[in-house]
Amino acid sequence: MNWPQSVNINEVVLRDGLQLEQKLLTTDEKKIIAMELLKANVKTIEFGSFVHPTLVPQMANSGELYNKLNDTNRITLIALIPNLKGAETAAIFGVKQLNIVFSASNTHNLQNIRQTTEQSLENFRIIKEFCDQNGMKLDVSIATTFGCPFEGEVSVSQIHLIVKQVINAGANVVTLADTTGMANPRQVYELSSSLLDQFPEQTFNLHFHNTRDMGLTNILAGVQAGIRSFDTALGGLGGCPFAPGATGNVCTEDVVHMLHSMGIDTGIDLDQLIETASILERLIGHELPSCILKAGKFDRKYPIPS
Amino acid sequence: MNWPQSVNINEVVLRDGLQLEQKLLTTDEKKIIAMELLKANVKTIEFGSFVHPTLVPQMANSGELYNKLNDTNRITLIALIPNLKGAETAAIFGVKQLNIVFSASNTHNLQNIRQTTEQSLENFRIIKEFCDQNGMKLDVSIATTFGCPFEGEVSVSQIHLIVKQVINAGANVVTLADTTGMANPRQVYELSSSLLDQFPEQTFNLHFHNTRDMGLTNILAGVQAGIRSFDTALGGLGGCPFAPGATGNVCTEDVVHMLHSMGIDTGIDLDQLIETASILERLIGHELPSCILKAGKFDRKYPIPS
């Protein structure tokens, strides 16, 4: 079995991690997390989203946060957007990289952003044009890639069709997102392999939730298929509004710990990352689902009982 | 990537799952769990251990439980033993399959059963002779195979040496146990592959804890290396006395759910297994770390919000 020397981690706690939290973090609190992540050598952060503040009040200060962070040149800052309006707002704040999200499943897309998947694909082309005119990169996250909590199975051919269209329209990174934690590692391996075969020049990124404890297995399956970029959220924070009982995003420190223990580098300082997770836990005010924060690293030694 | 058609699950909740619980289950309560597991088509159960009742009061009723279960011919019932005394007690109750445990790490073995690893290997031969004379099978679990919480790394050559000696002495199943959740999937794959290369006729079984969320990745790595038998505990119950913060055994329903979603059979009825986990949760009186018990299976559908 061959393993790569390194993979990239895209830290999404400030967006997907926080967007369902009851406690709204202030801009300064978010900035603390971002600066601590920067200290841990995290290179890519999805820092917020430009959605209507009454819909997602947790993200209302995303522009203000960007203003406080954009003097750092060592980090890629990505904003999620649902539509052209979001892209326009992001442009006003000077954001340079956007990630538009829509769902492969019509039903989920209608629930989430009130568009059919076909409409979202059409909007993607319009927003891409807007981004080109404003010197912004446009990534895309395809939600419910591995299944829909309303419709069930989403066909592989449907995903291939959507991926082909967004690539033809000039997408930067394409994220395959497992919105409610339905993916299994065999499915991840097979879909990722087939997409990499079909689109060998394209950068793909994977986004998993740990709802059914398969988050780390799915990341490994992606690595084995040749994917080299993964969304993770500090502390494993996050959830899904449509799936009660769903746990959070796959946990950054748990993923980094696993990869490092296997000799796969991420460029991240794991000790500083764990320290950042404990700061987040204090700021957010409740226990995080992180394992490494509780158990420590695998090489932690215990005193021999006397 | 090739996956097997099926793997075996050895259910250890009645032993490793319960042995640190504050609430002692009665013989009848344990019997309920065992019979529900039988209804779910679980084929192998480690039902208890023959250790001194003042050391592990949770296991004091193991013989009595065996008497209530041994009329079932559809299930393999295994008892853990630490020494010859345990084997003698098990023999009195008529147990037909034993699993002796000792650690590859001297320091851990001295803490756990007050013997050096060398002494345990010598005792293994004596106990094997006793088992042969009494028509009992003898399995062996090698604790701290993937690392020791006191000593740190345990060398691959040390594991090969121990495995060779127990196989030469006639061990039935050899379990490689990750006592405190230190193993990573690369390590599991490489060690398992090298042992299967060296001892192709031997049946190996793997035992993981989910301390650092790598339990399921380690099982998959074992499957990929060619291992076809795994210890798991209903609800993910369990822990380790030497490792505070350590979570439980890898969770049976989470493992079975993952394998089935990948098209790998276990022969187990997953719905009945989940029902059994919820019975266990009520009996034990606290929340279990199981994911599937909370989130449901991956194909669970949600109503579309109105």
C-alpha cells in the first residue's frame, strides 16, 4: 500500500463548524481562532459565508472578520456563498476566493437554497463570470454527493454530470461533500477514483461529517484513491439542520493526528492545533466531540501506578 | 481495491465492555444481552472472564452466566482467563473455549497480571497442556501489540517473536490487541500483512479501542491486509484503567453498519443489533458512545420540512 508524503487540510470550523452553534462568536473571538490556526501553520481557512444574516446570524460578521484577517499573506481565506448576491458582497470586502455550494439532490437543494440543481448550475456560470471580472477564484462544493437525507441514493452518473459541467465552466477546486454523513469508504474510494480518472487535471477536495463514525475511514479512502485535500473542522464542531443526532464535521486534530501517526505530513503543528481546540472549547462553552483533545496523542505516556 | 465477501465479528461487550462499568449487571441482565445478540445472529461472544472477583467484581458471575447460556449450540462462547487458576475454574463450569491475555510489553504485563511477558509465555504452554487434557480450545490475546501506554513503542520483531512462540505452542486464534487505542491504520496494515505472510495458516483476530477515533480505520486496514475476524463491543462500551480519557471498544453496530454499507457481510441482523444496543443502554443506565444508535443507518430518510 502506497501512501502520499503529504496532504492539504482546509480548516472549515469558522464556517461549517460555527454555523449551527447557539452562541454567536464575536469577530474578535473568531479572529483569535484564526490567528491560532495560522500559528499552527494551517494554510487554508474557510472563514465564513455571505448569506442573509437573518438566515445564518452566526456568519453575519464574516466581512468584518475578513477585514481583520486579510493582512496576512501566509493563508488562503475562502468564503462560502450561496448565490450571486453573496459573491457581490464578498467582492465589496475584497475576498479573493469563494466557494459556492449547491446540492446534487434537487430536494436538498430546494430546501437549502431554494433552487433546483439545474438552476444552481446555470447560476454557477453567471457567478463564475462575475468572479472572473473581479479577479476572484471560484471553488464549488457539491452537497449530498454521497447521498441525500430526503431522496436517498444519488447516482454516480449524476455526480459525474455535475462535475463535468462545473469543470467546463471553470471551477477552481471541486469539493465532494457528504452533507449528512452518509458516505462509506468503499463508495468514497470508487467515486473518487472514477472522477480522478475522468478529470485527471482537476483538484478535488473531500468534505465529510463524522455522523456514523466513518469520517476518518472516508478520508483514508480518499487518500488511497489519490485525493490530496480535505475539509476538516477544529474540535469536530458542526452538524446538519436536517439531520437530528448528526454529529459534527470530521475533526481537524483527529485527522491530522491520524495522518501524522501514519507518516503523512500536513505541514500543521499538531500540539498548537490541540491548544487551539482547547481555546475554541472555552470560547464556545461546551465540550467538543474531538478525541485527541480528550485522549492526547498516541505516544502519550502514562505514569506507572505505584 | 478488493474487499472480502464477509468477515467475522466477535462480540466482547459482556467482558471488555462491562469490566470497568460502575453498575454491575446481574446474571439475568447479561443473559438478556446474550440472547438478544444471539437473535441478531452474532456467532461468537466473549461472555466473561475467570479472574479474582475482588479484582473485577463485574465478572464475578461469569460461571453462572455460562450455565444459563451453554444450552445454545448456535453460538461460540469464549471466556477470558489471566492464568491457570482461571482455566481451572472455567473447566469446572464446562467452558469449551478460553482466551488468555498477556501483554507484549513487560511493564504493562507486570501492571496487569503481575508477570513478565516471558513468564506469561511459559505459563501459556502449561495452560495449553491443561486445555488439551480437558478438551478446551485456547486462544490468546496479545495486549499492547501496537504500543504500550508506559513504555511507548513495541517493536514489530517483539510481536513476531511472541506470535511465533504461541503458534508453536498450539494457540487457536491469535488476537492482536490495541489495549489503549494507540494503533494507526498504516501500522495495522503493515503488521497484519507481515504476520499473515509469515504465518499463513494461522487465524488472527484484531481488537481495537476507539480512543483516538481510529477504530474503524484500523479495522478496514486489517480487512485490507487480509484479516477476517474482529473484536467489537456493543454500544462501544469499555475503557482502560491506565488511560484516563480513553474511550471504549470499537462499537459493534458502527462496525457492522460500515461493513454492510460497503457490501461486506457479517451475517448479523443490524436492526436487531441496534435494538440490543438500546436495551444495553437502558440496563447500564448511561449514554453509550455508539454513533449508529444516535444517528441511525446511512439510508435513514428524513421528512422534508413543510
